[in-house]
Amino acid sequence: MFITNKRTVLPKHLMVNKYKVEVVSSFRLLGVIIDNKLNFIEYARYIKTIVNRKLFSIKKLFYLATSVKLQFFKSFILPYFDYCLSIYIYFPKITIQKIANCYNSCMFKLFKFKAQITSSECFNTFNNYLEKYNLFNFQHRLFHRLLLFIHKIKFNDKSPANLKNQIRLILNKDMKGGQILRNANNRYIVITNTHYGQNTFSYFVNELIFLLNEKLCINFDNLNYFDENYNLFKKRSFNNINLIFLVIIEAFSKFNLTMKNFDLI
């Protein structure tokens, strides 16, 4: 597969040691569809297709109690949105929006949940409404699980060494090779060596930690909050999720999504 965003004619085959190798525009790796534009649009389409298939297969469930449909949603649909959710930081906004639309469509079709979104605070209001069903709004679930992902990397001995080292360096402010610099506000910023800029793990985590420390007084070096106890940290993140949502969408515009209007048919 040739990875490029240029409009060019690509060969259909390559000859490698006298063997003809097919050139593809996308392929599936561990359940995630990677395309040659790296915009993951095909992966968003795959999620929509498989989720709609699940919804169609249980059309006879629509007359059942909400508790039954909730169990179905959490068991057979929600895992498709949660799988590899941490890589969403690399997705462009259009892809994230498509997945969010699919997520919201599921909740509307199953439960008739919909929200009138006119501001970012409305997302928090909708999330508060979903809380009684033990559900999250799409962005809130995304941010909550990203925080848990970072926590696991930092404290789990079996987490990937390279990711653990990046987080350790960010927290200790001792990244080398000119990757972290101090600016006029006496804060550290990550300088990336690729043209992808903000779509890097180091940049995203550094900005996230700084913003949470600054806006919410959450010190990731202070074990009173960023505790080694996973369940305690999970509970604290859940309790602060509405504030975390406002902080992140202000800093990362691609997570500031819109809510599609659904009409009863």
C-alpha cells in the first residue's frame, strides 16, 4: 500500500523477487481499517455498516423494555465504538464526526434519545441525562477512556515501554532532543519532528496533562489525584468529565463536534 495524499496514479501491482504483489488502497490491521490517505474514513464506514447490521438484526427488540435494549447496546454495539478508541487522536475531525453521528443514531433508534445542541454546555446537559442510564455522550466517553488509557500506561508494568517512557518524560519535564521547550509562560511544549503536528501521541498527552493541571488543578504528579489505584482514578475522572470535556474541546477543535438532529419517523 502506498500512503499518500497526492492525486497520482498508483500501480496496481509490484514485482518483488519475481512475485506479483497487489497494491491496495486499504487493509485491515487488528480490526482497524487503514487507508492510504490515513484519514480512516473507511474505518468509520465499517463501524456504521456493522452497527446498522446489528440494529437491523434486533428490530423485533424495539417493543421490549428499555433495560433490555440497554443491555443489548452495551453488549453488542458499544464495543465497536470502544475498540482501539485511543487511536482516535490521530483521526481528522470529519472521521470523528462520522463515528459520533453513528453513535448518536444508535441511541436515537434504540431509545429515542436526542438532544438540542446549541452550545458546548448542551453536550454536558445531554451527558447528565444519559448518566441515569449509565451511558456517556460520545465525546465524554472518548475523553474518559483516553484518561484511563494514559493511567494504565503510567502505572501498568506490562504497558508498552516506549509509551510509558514518553509519559514519564512529559511528567518529569526532561524530554531530550529538543522535543520539549519552555515558552514565555514558563510551560513546556512538545515540538514534533513530523508534519502531522498535533496528531501525535506525545503532543496530545503533553497538552492534555498541562490543560488538566491548569484548568482543573489536577496534578498528574500528585498521587492524591492521579492515584495508582485504578478504580479511584476512574471514579474521579467520571466525576470531572463535564469539566474535562470543556477543557479538551477548547484546546483541540477537532473534538468540538456537532449533534445531528434526528426526527421521529
